[in-house]
Amino acid sequence: MEIFGISLILISVFVGFGLLIGTLFGFFGMGGSFLVTPALLVMGYPSTVAIGSGLAFVFGTSVIGALRHRDHGQVDYKLAAIMTVAMTIGIEGGKRVVFYLEATGMSDLIISIAYVGLLALVGLLTLRDAWSNEEDADEMDSFELANRVQSIHIPPMVTLRGDIRVSATIIFAIGLIIGVLSGFLGVGGGFLLMPAMMYGLGVPAAIAVGTDILQITISGAFGAFVYARAGSVALPVVGALLAGSALGARVGAGATKLVNEDEIKGYFAAMLLAGSIAVAAKKLGTAYGIEVLNTVSIVLIFGAAILVSGAVVLAAICQLRGDGTGRWCQLTTT
């Protein structure tokens, strides 16, 4: 039996996947398109449809998370406004590049290569941070970077929450670059934007997450609109994903009040690396007719989402039970 051209089994898979990604989104403040878009690529959807559907999913999920974080007072509206304008312009530019490449027949290959490289790079940097024993040194490096950025006085200057004064021009430049990547790769930009705000601008982590989600809501809406106009959004797929993510986003947002996200940086890095390897495996499997690589790519995408979202929920449960109440919880959250 099919609904809107999609089998019930596939709809169930997308609903479950949306639940997992929603949990990750609510916890990390990242829209989840960095998993949705490669997952759709792995499942054989055209690159433009994968990107457009990823952005549409980002918009729907981020609305839920933005309202929740607003209630916690974790949003800097001034920072979000600057980032939104910059990313909106960038997304349009990235979209134009995608459709130009599609006309040349090179979009799938180039976008997949870019995905592999970007996810691998961010994943390796996160993994290095998670495994580093020099935490004080890492924090000092991040602090020095933020100080250097704040010391650049290019007008106009703005004051952000946390008594941070920084150049609006620099904020705009960061947003523009991430916007181009968002429009080109179909990602909301959260897994790039949040670290940029925290380490580059010195914004407190909680405010960075809430502001990131609000910005993603607006830029995701614009990105979904421009791709929908071109008929590049699979609405049944997006609807199924959003049905699952509505609950997951609330679970993840609630977990941020209980768990220190640094505890599962290693899992998050593994998820990014899994996404990178999955897209690479799919391309190699298709190019050389190796069916087992196609299977591996699907297992990696869905397995990574299950692993990391499960770690988030488990860490929250262990925290609710109280630190040290069980050796199993201690081992699985460290």
C-alpha cells in the first residue's frame, strides 16, 4: 500500500528517522539536514530534491525548537537578525551554483564530494576536541580566538548578550559564507554556525544554541521556499520526517537542561564521520556496481542517528537518576 507515492514501510522509516534527528536537533541546536540530505542522496533521490527536502525539514523542525529555547531565554535576537540577512543572501547564491551544476550534469558528484569533505573535516575536529586531554589549553585557545575577533573594530559595532561587543560586518561575513554552504549542500548551517558563534564570537553556549535555532528557522524557510518553487521538495518525505521530529525535538531540548553536551562530543563526531563515509560508500558502490557498499551507506546513516540520539536520551536518564547511581550509567556517559 502506498500513500502519496510512498510505501507505508518507507513512511514508517522516515517517521522513525525524524524522531531520532529531532532528538539530536533539540539537544545540539543543529537542524539535522546534515543527516537528512545525505540520507536522501544515499537512498537515490536527485541532489536538488535531497537539498530542497533537507531545507524544508530544517524549517519545520526548527520552529518547534525555537519556541522551546525562547521560553528558556536563550536567544539573542540582534545576532539572529544579522545572521539571517547574511545567510539568506548566501543561500540564494548557493542555490544558483547547484542548479548551474545540475545543468552541466555534475551536481551529484560535486555535492557528494563536498559533503564527504565537510562532514569529515568537522567530524575530525570535533573528535580531536573530544579526545583531547588538554581541555584547559583548548578553552584558552578558543578564548583567545574570540578575543582577537572582538578586538577587530570594523564599524558598525554591536553589543550582544553576555556583554560581548563585536563588529556587525564580521558577523555578516560569517553568516554569508555559511549561507552559501547551506544553499549549496542543503544544510541548515547549524553544525557550522554554532561553533562559529561560540568559538569565533565568544557567545555563551546556551545562547548560541537558542540563537542558532531561531536563525535556522528563518533561513530554512527561505531555502525551502526557493527550492519548492523549482519543484525540488519531496513533500511526503518531509511530512513523514516532521511527524517524528516533533516529539524528538522536545525530548532533545529537555535534555539540554540535564546533560552537559560535552559528554557526548565523541558520539557527535562519530555521527558526522559516519555521514561522510556513507556518502562516499554510496558513490563508490554506484560507480563500480558494488551493492554491499550501498547497503553499508544506509546502515551508517541510520545507525549513526540511532547511536547518538540513544546516547543523549540515556545520558539524560542517568542524570535524572543522579550521578553515581549505577556503574552502567557512569560507563555509558563518559
